[in-house]
Amino acid sequence: MQLEKNYKFKNNEKEYKRKHYLINKNKYKKLNKLWKKNNPEKVKELQKMYYKRNNKKIKEKHKYLRIVNAKTIKRTNRKYVLRKNYNLTIQQYEQMLKKQDYKCMICKKHRKEFNKDLSVDHCHTTNKVRDLLCYRCNLAVGYYENSDIKAIESYLKKHKEKLN
């Protein structure tokens, strides 16, 4: 009975090889890993050849994956920027939004009125986070912070008097 089963597999060689691979899968993986470890130059060469042959296919696949996973990619990038630039987590950012009632702290407009997320306002000398602001208010604070305030006020007064 056992002999008949083996004989049937040998007649169908593809099926036999597939079954053999599935049975010895771990052994093949270990051998493959060992070969890659011992032949790094050959692995690089094979990878380059594969990329040259399948360049268009790989690029199309990456483009497709970027489109399909756009939300995940956007969230991952946002998470990275918040952590790197401001040492904030997504949860901390969300808590700040909730605390501010989802509005810019200066102009009090709701975040739904803007195309972008609210920006994290921070002091450029101490890097401490202050509040969340809309893009325009954040730019204004940045310019205001780095400018001679008295000169700006006198300039505006001078031109206001000329207009009246």
C-alpha cells in the first residue's frame, strides 16, 4: 500500500517535489539561510540581476502598495515626525487636540476648516511644545518670534497714519 502511494507521486513529479518540499521545508530554509550567509557577494549579484529583469514590475507593485496603504503610510510618517521633532506620540497629539476642542489656540477655527492637520507649535530655543495651531497662525508666531516686534509695530503705525 505504501509503495503504491510513493509510485503515484513519482509519476506526477511536480506533485512529488511539492510534497517533498513541504515535508522538508525547515531543512531547506536553514540551508538557504546558511548559503546566503556564506555567499553575500553572490546574493547581491543575484538581487541586482533580479531587479534589472523585473524593474518595471517592482516599481508598479510599489506604486500599487503606496496607493492601497496610503492611510497607513500617512499615519506612520506622522507618527515618525511627531516623535522625532517634538518627542510626542500620536496619543499625546490626540489628547492635545481634544483638550483644545479640536481648534487652533489663536484663531479658534475648527480643524475641519483646514486642509492640513494642526501644527505643533514649539519654542525653537528650548524645543518645548506649546500648543497646536493652524498653519497660518503657526507661521505668524514663527515670524513674530524671530522679528523685532517694536520695529514692526512702528512700521504699521506709520503706514496707518498715512492712510488716514
